[in-house]
Amino acid sequence: AHPTKPFEGKVRMPRLLDISGSANWANKADFGLSYHRGEHDADLCVTKIRKGYPGRRGNVKVRYDFRISQFVETE
């Protein structure tokens, strides 16, 4: 899914409520994951974990390494 419209005035990480049909997507999901790409790296953020499921909320900076076709955590 993708955000419904561009954000006004500033660039920020999309939230579950920014998705087209937002309330349905935000309420149905057990896990919420947002990906926001910058110039050279990206932010990968776990925004929702339903109560009782394993995992935790947080974010990590990553970049895509084309040589190995994987995301790699940046320092």
C-alpha cells in the first residue's frame, strides 16, 4: 500500500493512517511496517504490533546493497 497523498510542506515517515483506506488498513493489521527512502539510505520502522504477538516497535536505518540484493543496516 502507499500513502494517499503527499505530505504538506515536509518530508516524513508515512504512518498506517496515511494509507489509502487508512482506518481499514490500520485496524486489520497485526504488524505495521513503514519504509521511508531518503537520498542514500532509508528508515524501516515497525509502527504496530498487536498485543500478545512477538516483536517490538522501533526503527532502523538501512541501505540496499545491490551486490548481494539485501538490505543492510547502517551505523
